[in-house]
Amino acid sequence: MPEGMTVYELPDFDWAIFDCSGPCPKALQDVNTKIWKEWLPGNPDFEFPGRVNIEWYGDGDPSASDYHAAIWIPVKKK
């Protein structure tokens, strides 16, 4: 591991993965808002266990209209 980097060990979670397409940061911000204001509060099956979430960034130009990224949210059954 390179100097200055930190390793984080995450508990074994199930993950809800939300794909995102479009220029960043707006496209990612829009998906993030929908996750936290719509999907999670309205989901009868899952809740957020209060840990971390992960943002994945694809290759290419983040300002491109077809740029691909994703947000991973750990979830647990209610």
C-alpha cells in the first residue's frame, strides 16, 4: 500500500447500487438526492446501517453527457 494511504475494513453489508449517467458533479448529486430523500425513506424493506457509502467513478471525461458513475449504499433488512 502506498505511503499516506489508509485501509478501511468494512463490515459485511448488502449494497444497493445506483447507476448514474451524465456530467458530474450534477448527475451524481441528483442521484444522491433521490436516494436519501425518496428511495431510502420510502423503502419498506431496507434501512441504512449508519456507516459509509461509496462513490464509483468510471473512466472517461466526467463532464461528458454519457459519463458513468455509481453510488453504493450499504443496507440492512428492517
